[in-house]
Amino acid sequence: MSQENVEIVRAKIDAFNRGDYEEALAALDQDVEWHVPDVAALDAPASGMVRGRERVAEVFARWLGAWDPFSFEVTEILGHGEQVFLAGVQVGHGRHSGVDVSVPTFHVCTLRDRRIVVM
């Protein structure tokens, strides 16, 4: 099951990077929990817990509005049972600032019934 979960997460990231947000969101459970780092000082669109696929879509849309372009480049992906560990780099160009950003990022996703329930 862990390799299947790795492929589900990889497909979600690939869809996200090519701008197919509908497909990327389809990998999320309707009641997904997204743990967002507390970065309120950076005027982030959310911090703490974001719950539900619709709310995640709203937060992503707001976040993506600040970048042109933006992507998540996977550097490592490992599966272990229901969990998938992702290491990568967020790469973006600030839409208004013109600043290029490259930030190492790590995620742990938990999957059940082929859907991401925690990320």
C-alpha cells in the first residue's frame, strides 16, 4: 500500500505543478486536515489547521495569487504504510514584488482509502 500512496501523492503534486488544481484537489479527502505552519508574521493566507477540501482550495487560490509562477519540486518521496514523506523545494516568483523564492519544504501526508486525510 505504501507505494500506491506514494504514487497518489506524486500524481497530486504533478497535477498541481501543471495547473490542474481540480485533479490535485481530488486526491484530498472531503474532510482533509492541513497543518499549516504558524507564519502569521509573514502575512500568510492561513496558519494552524485548515479543514476541508473546499477551505484548502480557498487557501491555495489565495496563496497562488501572490506568485507567477509557483511550483513544488519534489526532491525525495518515501512511503511507509498510510504515510508519505515529501521533501522538496517551493519555487516561485513574487507577482508583485518580483522576488524569486526557493524554500526547502517538508510534508507528511496520511492517506486512507486512496485519499489524503492529513497533510
